[in-house]
Amino acid sequence: MSALFASAAQAYQLNADLDCTDGFITGYSKCSGAYKLGRGENDVTNGSATNIVTQILNEEDVFEVGGDWKFGNKFDGDLSSQNNDDGFSVAGLNTKSGSFSFSELDLAKTDLAISLKSAKGFSLYYVAAGSITDPEAIQWNTAGTSVNKKGNGKALSHISYYTRIIEAPALADQIRRVPEPATISALLAVGTMAIMRQKRKQGS
């Protein structure tokens, strides 16, 4: 799995010696990576369409959910230049494990794609809507992103996330339709007539 991927001036390759499943993010059901970045490359800069992770999620649809991912935020110790309406915060930057949280994001109807970046590696994790019950305590580690010679995860450089809003099905599709009064009356009339016919047959 050493195939090289290139798009414009960006390049990365799958890391044959490390798998994203060696790492962890609370509630994840799918992951992709680990990937090695080419010289001078980054997984996410500003979430634009040319960013590597944006392309993997939307153009390649790596998680096979239809793409349509929207960049949320990137945390590298300074959120001052980023939109933080979701109340995104991270504990454990520059360490190999920690937690992050969302104080304003409705995770019951929001899919998450998380990119962990460590040294020259990154891995992507998919967390389906409703998989996280406590948005204030989402755990992560870098063991499936980048490791040292002893196999221990390297320090996290930054963490980025993308979202997909899952629209709730129409109410009519969630509950069985209740017949209107006119329909009920008609059904009762048909049933009564059937009973009367049956009685006549029995009396003849």
C-alpha cells in the first residue's frame, strides 16, 4: 500500500507500516490511513477544496457516505483566526493522547470526520451522527497516525474536523399515517354491509 497520490502540488502516500485502527477516537466506526505526507505538505491548511483531507473526503469519498463534507475547524493551539461557533476545544496538544469537545455542535444529527496530524503523518476517522453521547469528553490518541521506533504514538501537531448534517426523515416517513375521519367512516360502512350480507346468507 505505497501508492503515491498527487493533486496539484500536494502529495501523500499510505503508510504500509502503520494502520489507523492502531489509534482511537471515541465513537469512530471507520478510518483511513495512516498516510505519509510529502515534503512540505500538510493534511489541512484552511479546509479549502485543494487541501488533501478535503479531497480525500469529498472527491475520493473515502468513507463512502456521499461526500458533502464541510470544513469545521483546525486546532493547533490557536483558534483566533478560525470560526469556532461549534465550541471546539482540544486537550493534549503536543502529546500522544488527549480529548476534544464540542459545546455547541449537535452530534445527534452531525457526522464527523476527524484528521489527526502527527509529525509527517495523518489519519482520518469517521464518527457517525449519534455515536457520541458525551460531546465534552471525546478521547483520541496518535498510535494510528505516527509512531516512534518503540511503536509509541508521536505528539499531536494539530487536529481538524469536518461535518455533514444528517437531515431527519420527514415526519410522515417516521410514523404510520392515521386514516382521516372520512376514510374511517367509509371503512366502517363497508364492514357493516359485509356483516349484514353474511347474516342474510345465514338466515336464508
